[in-house]
Amino acid sequence: MSPKLGPNIGISFALLALSLQCIIIVLFVLYLDYPESCSKKYTATYAVFQDVNTMVFLGFGFMTTFLKRYARSGIAFTMLLAAFALQWATILESLFFDSKNSKIRINMTSILHADLSAVSALVSMGAILGNTSPIQLLLMAILEVTCFTTNKWLLMYLFQIDRKTSAMHLHLFGAMFGLTASQILYRPGLRKGHEKEGSLRISNLFSMIGTCFLWMFWPSFNAALLDVNREKAVFNTYYALAACTVATFAISSQIHNEGKMDMSHIRNATLAGGVAVGLSAPLIPSAYIAMIIGFIAGVISTLGMKYLKGRLELYLKLHDTSGILYTHGLPGIIGCIVYVVLLSVPSVSEDLQRVKVSHTDYWQTALFVTMTMGSLTGFVTGFILKLNIWKQPSDMKCYDDQIYWEFPHLATII
């Protein structure tokens, strides 16, 4: 490790991480407590919590290992961000939504909300993966979880949209936030690419492990916060993912000059169906509708990765390391459109009245508010992260584990 770069990052990062953790502990002492007795809902919800937690730490973690020289940092920094973000999100969720009593009671629902808020930060991390320091990632997690929770509060306060529903905007919000921050952090020196940004066979293999974990547990993810229609949400998500996967494989081979499949398409686009039905999973009346939505999401996501990725970077200076626009952004928009369309279906409207969901006419505005909030807050965060004091790695050191990790077989690195 470079003697000039390494120690400075170590001291700054350690001070920031320890200070933030101490602050969170103090806030837990002041505001949070356990309930006097565990409710019956704990038993019914803990299995879902395990599934979501597996997605957060294993799914998103392994998915970031596709970079050939950044696998250690990808999986480890995902763990760091998730561990910090879920603590911070627990406090924010309590202060924003459960602040009636002097002490906030922690329960399985609040922990699930915290996990989902942490996912929004992990989504955004994918856009700037490899060209930011752990200090910048921690700061981004603080700001994004705060902004995402604020967005949920605004949707509830302005449009009476329940936070269990607005939580599923995490894909769209995280994508807009991360992409806008990435545009502000754009490096002209990397406009022609970076030799370390590619993948190897082994790195792609490890990354597919993350995709498989996410794929398997996505039905639980979409149904985690639901009190009714949970089975329907699981079934619809399952079949949407299946149809999306078939479409992705087919389109990937079709758009390749030699009829071969691109692992980056499989890694990202096979999950688009789960995102696209995230909002509407409990409302879709038939499995074939979910399959059509998943199929369309897979096609659009795969074509987007093939034809949009390079052009957006060339013309808009929008560098997206992990392809979050195609895994979360575009499918998230599709999901919001599907939800608005479903609201006009009489049978779905009756179902919404039965579960006491009101103010359905506001959902078009909610989509606009979420996209605007994600973009604006990502824009401001990008400028904050761009400050030199946060130890951003140089162009030459991007996408490289050696700047942050000790390798026993390397005595010194010049």
C-alpha cells in the first residue's frame, strides 16, 4: 500500500466510522427500547426477515464481486454499508413514524423497514462502485437513508400513502439517487474506460451467486411488509422472475453477434421482473399478468444494457458501474406504471377498498415526487462527496482492492 495514501485513509475512515457508531449507540439509549413482550407477529415475520437479511448481506454482497480486482471491497463494503444503514434507518423510521411515546419500541416490522431502507443505499452504491472511498460510501449511506425515509414521510403526509407501500419505491429512489450522484462524480480521466473495471470468469461466477440468492428470496422481499395478500405477492413475484429470466436469456443471445449470452445481462436483467412487480405484486389478479410484466421488464432491461449503457456515459457522462439503471431504475418505472394502470381495474379497486388503501389518484404524483426527490438529493450528495477531504481514490487506483486491503503475498506496492 502506498505509504502516503493508506494511513491517511485509515485514520480518517476509522475516526468517522467510530464516531458515527458511538452517536448511534447514544441515540439508541435515548430513544429506543424493546417491547415488554414479543407479539405473535414475531413468529410469523421472522422467517421473512431472515430472507430479506440474506438478500441484503449475501445477495447484494456477492453481486458486487464481478469486478476482477475489486471483489474484496465489493462484498466487504456492502456489508459495512448495510450494517451501518440498518442502524441509522431504525432510528429514522422510529423518529419519523413512531415518535408518539418517549421510548420507541423495536419490533420485527421496524427492523424490516430498516433493512429495506438500507437496500436503497446498496442500490445507489452500485452506480459508484469502485471509484469511491469507504468514507464516501458511509457518508452516502447516511444521506441516502435520511432522504429515502424523508421521501416516505412526504408521501404519507401529502398523499396518505402507507409507508409499507411507499417502501417499495426503494428501487426507483435508489437508482435515481445513485445515478445522479455518479454523474456529479464523473471522472473525465476514465471516459475511455479503466483496465481494471472488467470481469473474469471467476469474478462473474461469484457475482452470479449473489444474483441467485436475490432471485430465490425476492418473493419474500416483495411480501415482507404485507399483512394481507401475502401469498398472492409471493406467487406473482415468483412467476414474474421466471418469465423475466427466460426473456433475458433469449434476448441476450439474440443481440450478440455470434448468438452467445452475456453474463452481465444475466447477472442484472434476470432480477428486473421482481422489481417490476414490487409495488403491484399483492394486487395482480392472475399469474399470467405477472409473467407478462416480468417478460417485458427482462426484455427492456437487457436491451437497455446493450444499447443505452455506453451512450449514456458518452453523451450524459453517466457512469453506472453495476448497471443499476437496468436492474432497478427502468424496472422501477415499469412497476409504478403497472400499479397506476391496475388502479383503474374494477376488481383491483374493490380489493384496495377492502384493504383500506385510499387516495389512489395520487400515485402518478407519488412517482414524480419520488423521482424528483431521488434526483435532487443525489445531486446534492454528489457535490458533497466530491469534496477532496473525503479521500477519493485517484483514477489509477480505482477498481483495485490493494488500496484498502492487506495482501499477504504483496510486501510492498509502489
